[in-house]
Amino acid sequence: MKEIEFDIKKSPFSKFFSFRYSKIDTQNLWNFSKENNLSFFILSLGALLQGLSSVPKLRKRIIDDKAMEFQSLDVVITIMDKNEIS
């Protein structure tokens, strides 16, 4: 993690939250998951997280009123499977 030059107080986005979406052709990933008996959900989640971590602008966070850029995104995702339903 490194501090980057960015005036947070002048940024109109410091308290702005937005959700964006796009369509992605996942047919090849779907075919791969079925041919190899793998979870499409887990494969697509892994691909999404790897893609997000590769974009520098998505690795930036505001911490203690300072703009910081991380080298990568470390995420933890809890997934409940059929065996964990009570």
C-alpha cells in the first residue's frame, strides 16, 4: 500500500457511491466449467476478482483522509453450500 497524491477535500467523489454494470460473454467459461465438472460460480467469481485487482483505479481507498493505492485486492468471501444449511 502506498499513499498517492490526491486532494480528497476537492474530490466530488469522496462520498459518492455508484453501482455500474456491463454485459460479459461468459460462454467459454461456462463451457470450460461443464467440461471439467467445475463450479461456474466459483470460476466466474475468481475471474472477476482477478480482473478487479488488475485495475489500479479499483485498488484505491481513502484511509484516514488519505488516498491510498494497494498493490492488490485481498478479499474474503463466505459461501454457504448445501451441507451448511440447517
